[in-house]
Amino acid sequence: MYTLKTFIAVITIVIASAFTTTSNGYKVGDIATDFNLKNVDGKMVSLANYKDAKGFIVIFTCNTCPYAVAYEDRVEALNKKYASKGYPVIAIMPNNTDVKPGDNMEAMKARAKAKGFTFPYLMDEGQKIYPQYGATKTPHVYLLQKTKKGNQVKYIGAIDDNYQDAADVKTKYVENAVDALLSGKEISEKETRAIGCSIKV
């Protein structure tokens, strides 16, 4: 009987943790620490490299998740639209490549070349950065703005409200947030639920 009770208790905890939406990462308003991660071109990239940037669209993404693949063209479009305005895209691949070999560096290089990515596509080697941010999905967006205190988190969540079809998007969360920052206005939706695949640990 004790064993059964223990089993039920363990299962309850597992189920509860599977459905929890809280994370220990950054919240809107927090200051994000910098990182130094390897890009697909072999160079190390830090936010500090971008002296003229006003902020960053940091996106945790990968090669193998269907949601991430569905958003690739939209991520590229974000970079083309906003990098010149001071908000470049910085893409980070957070998955454990032992679990997802299709996300290893060689695969990342091939994907970046095939899709013509104009943004850095970085490997979170050792999976040290995504837990700091609190990312749980691919894709998962963190919009940062440079301030005197550092890179402040201004928006967390999804790219838009329709991963299946870009043509049917009603609300472009990231675009709206960046546009608000560029015009000095308050962001109307500062947090949304990221839709995607769980990060593989």
C-alpha cells in the first residue's frame, strides 16, 4: 500500500511539472547577462560586439522542431526589417545534440547556408544560456533593449499568433513590441505563451 501511495505521489509530481508554465529565468524588466557563443561561421559572438545596436531579438530555435522550421522565414524577415533599425536577430540553438544530433553544429551550418540566414546562429554549448533566460521552447523569443543598466528584457514569448500559416497571422507580437520601442511607446503585450517543441536536455 505504501508503495502504491508513493507511486501515485511521484506520478502526480511528474504530471504537475509537465504542465507548469513557470520558469526560473528572466522576467520582463530583468537585466540579461551577456554570453559568448560560437556562430556557424566559427566566430564567437557576444551582445557586446554590437556597439551600435539599440537592443536585440534573441530567439532560441533549432533545425529539428517543426515549429522552429515553420518560423525560419519569419525570423529572417525580422532580421532584415529590424537589424538596420538597431534590433538584430540573435538566434541560439539550445538543444542537447546527443539527444538531437540533427541540431549539431554541422547541421546548423548546413541549415544556415541552405536558408541564407543573415543573422548569427549560435550553439548554446553545454546548455548554459537558455536556463538563464528561462527558455522552454523552440522558438522562444526574448526582446532586449539596451539601457544604462544593461540589456533589459522587454518582451518574452511567441513571434506571432499563428505558427501554421504566416498569411493568417493576426497579431505580430515581436514586430509590435520592437515598433513600440522604436517609437518610444509602451509595449502593449509584454508576455505571451511560446508555442513550440520542448528544449531537449
